[in-house]
Amino acid sequence: MPTLYNLHVAFGLHWYQPYTQKREILKDIAENSYASILNSIEKNCIGTVNCDIAASLIFQLADTAPEVLEKIVRLKNRGKISLVNTAAHHPILPLVPPEYAKRQLEQNKKAYLEHGLISAKEKLSGVFPPEMAYGDILTTTLAKMRYSWTVTDDMPFCKSRNGTPAPATYLVSAGGVACLMRSRKWCKEMSFDKPNGGEFAEKLCREFPKQFKDNVYQAYIVLWTDAETFGHHDKVSVDNFLNPFFTAVRKLPMSLESCDFLLRHYPLKKMFVPAGSWSADESDFLSAPYNRWKHPKNEWTLLWWKLADIILKIDHEHPEARALTEKVLYSCQTWWWTDSKSKDLFLWNVPELKKALQFGTAKERKTGDDLISRLSDY
């Protein structure tokens, strides 16, 4: 079997909660997930963990658990955390107008600045798009904003190339922006199969080189998952996965690196990258790349997007409404409906949606109210 001498792992955590999250739930997540993750990074991690943090969560942590933000800053200053930008309130960026997407990224950077996570001189070079929803319209926006890289799931790319593995010795460049391919296979095992972290790291080093024909000096893999995976969705996963994973990295021919490190050490190759997300299905990713948020055969999501289009029109025409319109289109509403027919995240949001509609015309208000009633009663 070919030998891989250096495996560079871009390990990323996506930190997000909707602005409507219940305070008691957030406190539980902050204590059992976020604080535990940061303690694990501090005590066990030799290397860098990439973290994107949505402003909707930052605002809540500042009020509920400011010590979490303070520790992120300390670990960032020690080089153990590399911050990545994301959308402030978690909309599906390829499905909203570019100007709206741009403001989401600007608002998130502003939240980083205002809460001391970055300094005025620091430049954020990369963007984690909510739900890893990727598309040409997004890369155009990112290129105009001078971002260097973004992240997407590798399945659509691999599937479009007859199942060939995702690049591991070079980076794909699309539309002037490097597109880092997050490994669906290894992330699924990491996040859902509940392996021991040390055994997972050893298996990764043992099996990842099988894709190469000859010995390889260096290669990389991108692993990215929700921060809540550790300590919230699975109460014992910090002890069972993160701690032994970080410990194992020290003993194996692998290292935890920032995404910026990858850009400095791997060549770029221009290639086409299909639209997709980290939940895209292999069977219909071409016709429904954002299947859990807007699917042509899912009427509830289509109705929700009719409502969203009214909100986006109001957002464009009434800047004074943006304190509302910028936060109410978060992705959880359609995800939870698609996943389990749950309307809870939407219903929590209805009061603010109705406030936003008040800035519209009489026709827009009536149409919007009718859509809210249909979605609520569906």
C-alpha cells in the first residue's frame, strides 16, 4: 500500500444557533458542548481548529455565556483556533440575492469585531457557507469581496466525476475562489457513527492513502461538522472522540492545520464545482442541490420561499426594516420541516416575520399573512 508521510487535517467546527433559540437550551449547549470543546482544545490539541461562529449565536453567548467568547479569543491568540467568517443569521446564501448575502457576511465580521474575536487589522480569508450550501452565485459574491476560499461537501464534485475521490494533493479553484472539499465519508463516520477518536485517527491514517497509486509526501483532508455534535447531540463525545482524537494526532503522521495553511502549501487547479450542500442527496443533487431547504417536490419549502421572497423584496426596498429582514430567513425552518415535519422553528419566528411584513405594501402584507397561515396549518 502507498505510504503517506504527512496528512494535513483541516478540522472545522460550525458554531450556530438561531436567534430564536430558547435561553435554557442555549445555556445547556454552552456548558455541555461549547465549554467542553474549548477545554479539550486547550488541554489536548497540538495544532489549529478552524471555527466559524454565526453572529446570531455570538449575540446570545455575550448575554448568556460570555466566558465562552472570552475563551475562544484566548485560544485564537495562542494559535489553537483559526476564525472563519460565515453568514450572520444563517440563510442559504446561494438562494438569496448577492447584496443580501454580502451584508450577512459583513454583519458577521462586524460581530467578530464588536465582541473582540478579531481586531480591526485582521483579515478573514475564508467563508463557511451555512449548511455548506455552495453555488456559482456565491463564489461570484465571495470573489468580489476578496475572499480566498470557501468550503463545500465533496459528494456533488465526486459524483459529477464518476466517483473519483476528492482532491487531496491540490485545491480546486472555481470562479477565483478556492473550494475546499469536505469529506462526506469521513465526516459522516466522525459525526454519526460515534467512533473512539483515537481509533478514528488511526483508521484515517491507515485507509486514506489507499486512494493513491504511489507514495505521497503530503496530502490533506477537510473535516467539518457542527460544534454541537460534541457534548450536545452526544453527551460523551468530547471524552470519547475529541480528547483521544487530539491526543492521537500527536503520535501519528498527521497534523491539524488552518485552511489558510492549505492555501499556502497546495497548488490551485481551476475546475468546475457543482452546486450542493452537506445534505444533498446523490439521487437528485443536480435537480435539488439544496434539497432540505428548497425542493421542487416539497410544497412546504416552496411556500416558505414565496414568503421569503416577499421579505427579501421588503429588505431591498426598505433599509429601515433590515433589523428584522436580515435575521428571519434562517435555514432551520425549512430543514426541520423536511427532516421531521416539525414547524417549531418556523412558529418561533412568526412574530418577527409579521413585524417585517408591516414594512411592505397592503398586498404584500396580505399575501404574507396568508402564506404564514398556510404554513402554520399545513
